[in-house]
Amino acid sequence: MQRLSDRTAGFTDSVIRRMTRISDEYGAVNLSQGFPDFDPPQAILDRLAEVARQGPHQYSITWGAQNFREALAEKQSRLMGRNIDPNAEIVVTCGGTEAMMAAMMTVVNPGDKVIVFSPFYENYGADAILSGAQPVYVPLVPPEYGFDPDVLEAAFQQRPKALILCNPSNPCGKVFTRAELQIIADLAEKYDAYVITDEVYEHIVYEPYEHIYFASLPRMFERTLSTSSLSKTYSITGWRLGYVIAPPNIIDGTRKVHDFLTVGAAAPLQEAVVPGLRFGEEYYRNLQQTYTQKRALFLRGLRDIGLPHTEPQGAYYVMVDVSAFGYQSDLAFCEDLARRVGVGAVPGSSFFHEPENRYIRLHFAKREETLNEALNRLEHIYRKLRA
């Protein structure tokens, strides 16, 4: 038989999703794949129950139901400081994953280069490869995860077509400062590159840090494809509702890609989440407060156990340094952690382009009782896993 496509030869299956399967196999508390174990807001659930009886149950407009796009445009216009046109500047996608892939395929041609900060969410490297692009990695240096402007400019000097910016960052929880974003903006303008943002954690930011939308910087809306998802903001990771916001000339191309990738996002779920898109500021303040409390509980527990870790500025992930355990493979460490300790984690090497074996990623988007159970199990980590 003929050879299969070479596209998938350059990467594995998702390590994150693999660790969920391993967690399930051993009955571990799953702090690997970043989904909550609590319900979405009641107003969204109530509307979902109505939609189940009333519809819609057929296709919506390919690039998003009209009322969904209008509610999203109203919300994002307020946050991004400009009037977003719901009919010309939005494409609704099947989750942030498709939003990123559609954005990549809109921008890049086979052979183009794309800058990716490392560590990075594992999909970005795969997205570049599937699009036929060549990733150019720029390190974010632990423990603060800052970047060297000279190293970044050297990457831009390779004339990339685009840069991928995850802000707040998964996995390291970095929130880029205005000064850092301006450096990226100046280089993107100087070298005529697009910027594809992933801002799915836009509402999960811890004081005193502030999330700044890259597209809100002067002259940046014209060259930015802002991708995001409703998954984390409304605790609906299984609903797979994402979007791309960009100028009309870019969105025209993204619509075509999206149309032939997935046709459209689920019509009933678009309808059900509209009340959430119209929540007032109180909802987002409460969301921030909720995650601030979870962060404090979890980090305090890690400190009490004696596990060195980062303190995320945004998102809900913690990078834990496990080098003291003496494992040669962080994947083997995570497998033993699930099997012998009963906690699921993601090996940090899956996020880094650089050879890195020190870290695992845990998340705290769980109920307090779940986090306390995970911390209780982690109390035994040194006895059970030290080599």
C-alpha cells in the first residue's frame, strides 16, 4: 500500500489528553487536562434546557448564529476598546482549537515561518506543521518566563509570516506586560508579520496583573487575528465554542477555511450561551475572585508539601519543579505520579522546544474538595517517588 501522509510524522498524539486517559486508568485526581469539575453558570444551563425543547437543532449560519455574533461583538467591543462588526469581523468556530487552526491556515502558506514562544500549548507546533509552516521558537525563560528582545528580533529577521501569542500563557501562567506587548507590536510592524493571539484565559488574571488585548494596541487590529474560546470563562470546555476576530479582509479568508473544516459550530449551544455573553461585570469579578481563592489554596498546599513551583500571573496552571526526584523522564514521572500517588499531571517537556525535563504541569480549576484531595495525596510524594 502507498505511504500515508507525512504531516503527522513530526508530532505525537496530545500528551495532555493522554494523561487524562492515564489518570482515569489509575483513578487519579486529574490535574492534567484543564477542565473544571463544577457546573457552568445556572443561567446558561437554564437556557440550554429551553433550547433542548425549542431548538434550534439545525445548522446555523456557517460563521455563527446572528444573535451569538451580536452578543459576542457587544462583549468584546467593550473589552477591546473598538466597535467589532458582528457581520464582518467574527467567525464562530468549533472551539479555540479550530479557531487557531483556521487562523493559521488563513495566514500561512507552506514553507512560511511562524514564531512560537516556548513553552507553548502543544497544539501550536502541530498547527504550524499541519499548515505546512516552519516553527521558529523563542524561549520564555523560567522562572519569570520573560523573553529577550534581541532573541525575538533575531527570529523576526527570519521574515516569519506570523507570531503566535498566548496571553495569559498556557502552560506557564505568564501575563505579558504592556511594554512586552509593545515590543512584539513594533517588531511585527517593522517586519510586516501577522500576530495570532490565543486569549482563552482573558478573564482569569490575578492582581496586580492586567490582561491587555494585543489587537487594542495602536495599529495592531489590522494585523491581528484574535482567537479565543468560551470554554474557560463559562466552564463549558465540552461545548467547543470558539471564535476569531479580525479585520474584514482577513475574516473573509477565515470564513472559507472554517466552512470547509467544520461547516459550523453547534447551533443549540450557540443559542444556549448567549445569556452568558451578556453577563455584567460582576460575573467576571466573581470569576477572578473564585480562581484567586483556588490559586491561593493550591499554592499554599504545594508550599506546605515542599514542592517548588511557579506562581501563575494568569490562567490556572502551575509548573512544579520535580528535578529533585531524579527521574530521567518527566513522562515516566507523571505515569508513576498517577499510578503510585494518585494525581494526574502533564510532563513539562511536552510544552518546551528546548530539552527540558524538570517540570510537570498541574492545574487548579477544580472544586476545593478536589484540590484538597489532590494535596492530601501529594503529601506522600517524597516517600513514594524519590529515586
